[in-house]
Amino acid sequence: MTPLRCRLNLVTNFADLTSPQVAAIREGARVPVLLLPVGAIEPHGPHAPLGTDPLISQGMCARAAARLADDPAVRVLVLPALPYGVTKFAAGFAGGVHIGAETLHALVVDVCAALIEQGLPRVVIVNNHFEPAHVATLRRVVETVEALHGKKIGYLDLVRRRNAQRLTAEFQAGECHAGRYETSLVLADRPELVDAESMCALPYLPVDMPAAMREGRDDFQAMGMHQAYCGAPAEATPDEGEATFEILTDMLVETIREYA
């Protein structure tokens, strides 16, 4: 077992604990911070799994929790992932599971409220699905929780310029859906879920998704993503995925420390 895998085995999953264990953590000297991995179930080309987005979110959370496992100030717990999101762009492809923005908003607000009400107010949303309506909904969740409960929850917003500029060139170019960026991350964590033969056969497809959205193209087909991918998935490697996970983990740890 690699050193990384040994560290990840130290991660505390919230749902694996007993009620008395959670109560003890709540009253302990270390500040409990709960990470909520979020994503969407949607097509990621002919090569990557439908669950790519929540898989990446969970990978970030696990690494951040492992890195802070011995930290004297904070105790990081990983909540069960929320795999469903707003994913209208995937219409026309098999496998997409869309939920409405109000459904997502209500669910995440209620989860945060349930934790706040029992004395666990420090929740950080960790999202890797970047459809604009989905991102806007999560930003609104932060506002709603603060308005209703007087608590500001955390949200690592990766599409904000200050965060995006720390990531890969493909991510910054806005052509990373199921491309080199996302596929590398899946290869780093769950390589068995990637169809390597299909991946290697896919040509580079330059699509500036943010620009296409501004032009009013509101689904993958309209953007020219006829196989539900863009970018260069054939160039993906597990080494790039691990390097990107390190950067993502750095950002998440920074968010946890600012928030705690």
C-alpha cells in the first residue's frame, strides 16, 4: 500500500461514526470542520465515468482530511457525498441525472441547518461540477444559510479567478469537461473506471465553454461536444492527476484554516 493510501485510510467519514463519537468530537478541543463533497451524475465522454465530478470532490476531501489528520487545531470529517446536481447541459446523452436548482438549494440548506442546530456549524462545500446554474445555486446556499441561521458556511469556489489561475492551462481555457484535467484526476484515484482505449482514441477538441455559454449555447451538443467531452483527454495521466490533486488539496486546506 502506498504512503498516500495509508494516509487516506486515516480519514474520518462522518457517517461511519456513532452518535456518541460525534458528540465527543463536538465537545473536543479540536474544532470540527465538516466537508460536503458535491458534484453531478452526467456524461463525461465515452471514456470517463458519470460520477467524475463527485469522485473528484471526494478525492479532494479525503486528501485534505488526511493531511490534517494530526492537526492539533481542527478535526476534519467528510460527509457523505451529494452526487446529484443541476445538469441540463447533458440533455440528449444517456446517464445524466438532473435535479432542479431549487431541489439542490433546499437539500444543501437543510443539511447545513441540521448540522448547525446540533452545534456543528463549520461546513465547507466542495464542488467540482461547474454548470453555471449549479454553481449559482451553491453560492446562493451560502447566502441563505447565513440569512436563516446566522452562520457563514464555507464554499471553495474553483471557478473564481483567484482559484482557477492556480489550476491547469486546460482548466483555465474552459475546455476541461472530461478532458485532460478531469480525466487525469480520475486516473489518479480510480483508473479502473476510465476506458483507456476510448480515451486514447479521442482527438483534441478545443471548446471554450464559458464563451459558448455567453453566446447562448446551453448544452453540449450546441457547443460541438458531440461525445460529451472537450479538451485533450488522450493526454491525461495519473501523474498529472496527482499533481492537480495536490493543488486542489492546498486550496481546500487553506479554506478550512480560514474558516476554522
